[in-house]
Amino acid sequence: MTDADILRISGATAAEIADSIRALVERGALAPGDALPPVRTLAATLGVNRNTAVAAYRQLAAAGLVTSQGRAGTRIAGTPATPQEGFAPSTELVDVGSANPAPALLPRLEPALRALEPRPVLYGEAVIDAGLERWAREWLAPDTPRDPRLTITNGSFDAVERLLAQALTRDDAVALEDPCYLATIRTARLAGYRPLGVPVDAEGMTVEGLRAALAEGARAVVCTPRAQNPTGAGLTEARATALREVLADHPYVLVIEDDHYSLLSRHPYRSMIAPDHRRWALVRSVSKFLGPDMSLAVVASDPHTADRLAQRLSPGTTWVSHLLQRLAHALLSDPDTRASIDRAGAHYAARNAAFADRLGSRGLAVAPGDGLSLWIPVHDPAREVAARLRTRGWLVRPGDEFSIDAAAPSHHLRVTAHHLDDAAQERLAADVAASARGA
């Protein structure tokens, strides 16, 4: 970057400097790969504190617009290939990284569709359908700190995005599990929030990790209380109690619990939200047990959070289809559907346990966890192991894709094997074991 280029960057605050660089990128004056000036040079040129320039670059990095390359400086990023759930169906490899539910275990929609009330819904009606609201209140209220307010969103990803948007502004810090659900990472980075990774162990989000994130100024926390994606971990009662004690000194930090696996889980729901915590939300979607195309989630929250969330859900513009809501209600209130959901949860748990046993017999100790996938430790860097598995015909997820801070290579794979029969599981277990050893 020349001196003339530096002079085109303007601003007195971090936000103004970041907006100026963003405008230069949008006009094509800065292209992917172009180097930005060192922070000392930029600060001296603009007459601002060095920390202001650092904060501007941090905002741009959080939004994915620049990358830091150590001694090579900070450069304009290209369009990133953001990892997302699910893989392209055109691959010739066997996809064991998608974390999809089994289509055969999803309930049939035709009987419920035929029985739906054909009543049209007009502008100005309530955002949440009355029948679904009554059912959902019985579902969520026992697991909330106190009488909740309910609303509806287009799935858990939409819920988390809207909840964070009503509580945070650009460059605010948010505590996320590390490793973390792909959609949550994407939400934080695209919105320009500052993600603070909280390590996850077998009992869920760690106490010291949460304490450190709050000390760094986290204004929101996103936690998966069970079936944590990608690790399969779930909060124990002891861990949930300890996390509530940490949060006791931060009653106005928004705590979002994404209980995405809910009705499929083999584990009880345990919450890190204390009865007297002021800002909280519990999100439960139906995608894992009714199907990803049933893009619907119910949000239970405190009144303040509910009011601010409602401002982002306007009848007739950003509402969730009442036809979809009535279909979900018809399915969830049907005893046969609920029984099939329970059988699906038992199937996933049994197939994951079987695959964990097959890996264990080959020297890879894996906890089955909870959820649709297994989190497999490997000796070599996960990306190398994933590449070896591709040569053997398997498509897996390296743990690096789920990392908040990818400074060090991951040594885990996320593998979805519930849809494989015994013979295919045996082949995959043998190939994972061989690839993990570098054979």
C-alpha cells in the first residue's frame, strides 16, 4: 500500500476507520490480498491512538474482511469459503460429516397436512399461532427460570442471530463454546461481534473459560446444554451449578441456551440460567426430529428480551408461516409422532455407541456423547487425517472448522455414522484408525 493509499483511509474512531476501509473495498480501491498499513503507521497518519487502529483492524477481522498474517501484516481477505452444515450431494465420497438426521426416521407429513385447518392468516395477526403457543408453553415453561414469554423464529440459527442482534453492537464480545456450532460462529463473524472461545470438556462449557470470557467483557453467552455440536457433551448438574455461580455476578449478560436436540436427547435438560438471572433465552427448534425443512424454533425468554425480539418479528413481514406452525403443532401433539421421535433418539444413541465401540477396539477411545455425530480424537492434525480419509472414499469434518481460535491445528474429527450399517461402520472404523496413525 502506497502513501497515497494510506491517505485515503480516514476516521477518528475504530468504527469510522473500519467503515472507511470497508468503503475502499466495496469501491474496488482495495482488492483481496492487498496489504493494509501497520497499525503504528496508520495511527500516526490519522493522529489516533494505536489501540484505536488495532480495534479497527479487529472489527474488520471479526467480519471476515481482513486476515492477519503475522509478520506479513494485515491483508484484505478474499471471499471465504465459510464451512456450513451439510455437504454437496454431488460428491462421490461417502458423506460422514453432514450431521443430518436419517430421512427414514423423520415423521411423514402427509396425514398432518391433510388434516390442517385451511383458515387464511391475514396481516396483523399474532406472530405465534395460538395452538402451538399453548403446546410450546407446556414444553418449555418447566425448564425456564420463571414464567416465560414465547415467540417463534425461522429455526434456531435465526433465533440466535436475532437474540444477539437485539443485545449486541459491532465489536461487542460474545462468549461461544470452543469448538462451536458452525452457524453460531458464522453469525458472530458476519455481524462483527468479537467471539471469545470458552473451552468445552465432557461436562460442557468450562467454568474457568466462562469466567475468563466474562472478565474480557462478554455481553452475551451462547451455550448448548446437551448434545453440544460438535463434541456431543452435555452439562452435568455439578457443572451447571458452577456456571450459575459464575454468572451470579453478571445478571444482565444475555444467556442463550440452544437446546437444538431436545426431544431426541437421552440426557436430562440442565440449565446454567439461575432463577434470578435477568436476561436469558431458551431456544428449541424442531429441525432435528421433524426435518431441516421444518425451519421453526420456539424461543422462551424474559420479558425484556422478548419485547426487543418482538421488534424484529413483525406480523406480515418477518413472521413465521402459520401454516408451518400449525403443521408442527399437529405433528408434535400426535402421540404416534412423539413415539417415532423417541425411537429415532434411541436409534441415534445406539448407532453412535456401536461405532464408538468399533473405534475403541481399534485403539481410539471415543465417548459416544449425545447427538447425531461423534467427536473423534486423532494423533495427527485433523486436516491431514481428513485428507487421508478422502483417498479411502470418506468425507469427514476436521475439527479446525469448529474452532473459534484456529491458531493451533485441531486433533479431532466430527463423524456422522448413524446411517451406516454394521459392515460400513466396520470399514469406516478401520479406515479412521489407519488414517489417524498416518498409515
